[in-house]
Amino acid sequence: MALDLDIIYWSAALGAAEAVLSGTTAIIDHHESPNAIEGSLDAIAAGCALVGVRTNLCYGVTDRWNDRSTLLTDGEQPRSMTDGARRGLLECDRYLSTGATGMVGVHASFTCSDETIEAAADLAIRHDTGVHVHVAEGQADSRAASRLKDFASDKWLLAHCVNLDQELSGTIVHNARSNMNNGVGYAHPASRSNLVVLGTDGIGGDMQEESRIAYARLRESDVTQTPETVWRWLQNAEKIFPQVANDTVTWNYDHMDSPWHTAFTTSNNAVDVTINNKTVVANSMLVTCDLVEIRSKAAEAAQRLFERL
């Protein structure tokens, strides 16, 4: 509730900078800022453009704040679309109408009314895109599949899916570290028939680090598994964001094409990064903008946010 567009801009720029310095050239982001909805996707896009990374953005609509800005109580399901959800859908519609790459965001089904879920699905169809939604992350959202199954398609991004109790169309985004951090359990993505990709749920942008954590968690659940499984999840990102095939990353490690090497090597760092034929990182330094300024502005923004909270 305390975010404003300036805080959003500098946090996006910092996140983008840290991501590209780790060799990540594209960011798929699911964003929420209930008191700064309009223009929030432009602010994120601008922060990422300052750095030079690709983006696929959406605003995550929710009815968990009613029209009196009161948070829903535990177990209470919204009955109708709130003004905040309506404005969030309008923000997604406005942003997608500019031709920008993005999706329609839904926070999680248990915080949304049936009306909002249906409206989000319809908007995604109108823009020939998918819905990016948190699915069955915890027990509170255990009914997600039954509420979403009539709308979901292969274009949807299904984040978490820890407590998913039936098949649901879409790509599963496995967030191993976030799930551990929140203590919600293990999603067992290898057991699913869906396409699986790796995500961080906003905890950093270093996908090599995320893949190592995902492998350790996978191996813990099934000691017969190998790094090739997580390697496929990592490579599957190109099916969602095919433009990254035009990007190049040079590493300080000679075996970055080996799942077994990268699963057990923690010091593989990006040296040079080129995105769409433009150099963004050279000699492990950001060259498109001033990293010191981004960190300073982000720190100031964080302090303002802390004071409001």
C-alpha cells in the first residue's frame, strides 16, 4: 500500500541491474501497488529500459482490499470485483494496448472473486496473451485448480503450484527458494506434465543460483534425479521469451553448457552481456547506466518506503 511510482521505478532499475549482471537478459514480472496502480507498469518498464533488459510485465489484480481499503479476513472469499481489481485490469489493458510485451496478472484465486477471474481471462484472450497467476502456493489457495480450470490455457503462467491437486493448463513456474522461504512445501514439478520453468518470485534475478537451489531441492525429493532436469527447466524460458535467443552472455567459466558443471559451481559469473545487439555489460561492469546512482536512488526509495510502513 505504501509504494509510489518513484519507488517502483528505482526498485525496478535496481532489480534489472542485478539481474543482467548475473547474466539474466529478460524479466517476467508480476507487480502490485494498490495505491499506485495507474502507470505502474510504465514505471517498471522504464526502470528496466534504463538498464537495457527485456521485460514481460503485468499488474496482479486482487479483491483482497475492499473498496474501503480494508484487508479481507482469513478464509473470506471476495464476492464481486472491487474498484482496485477493476483499475488493475485497466492498467493491464492500457499497457498491452501500447504493443508492449506483457500478460494479465492475477494475484491468486483465493483473493479474487469469480467476476475478477473471468474478466482477467477474457482480457488475456482479447490481447492474445496469457494470465500470470499465483496458483495453490499455500493451503489457503488449495481450490485454485477448480476455480481456474475453465479459463486456463497453455498461454498461462502458473506460479508455485505447491498444493495443486489436479491438472491445469499452462506453464508451471517453479520458485524453489521462495517456497522454502515461505515454508509452503515442495511443488514436485518433475511429476507434472506441464512445461516447467524456473522463477525467483522476486527474490533476486540470478537464474544460475536459482537453478542450483532448485536442483538441491529436487535431489532431496528424489535422489535418482540429475542436473539435466533442472537444466531443461532453465532452458524452457526461451519458449516463453524467445527473443532471448538473440542475446549473448560470456562467462568466466568454460563449462556453462554443462548441466553437471554448473549445478556444482558457484563462481560462474557473467563477464559480457549483449541484448539485441547492444552491449549492456562489459568486463563485468554495467555500461548502459550508472549503477552507483541506481543503488543510491533505490536506497533512498527504500528508506521512504520504510518510513511509510
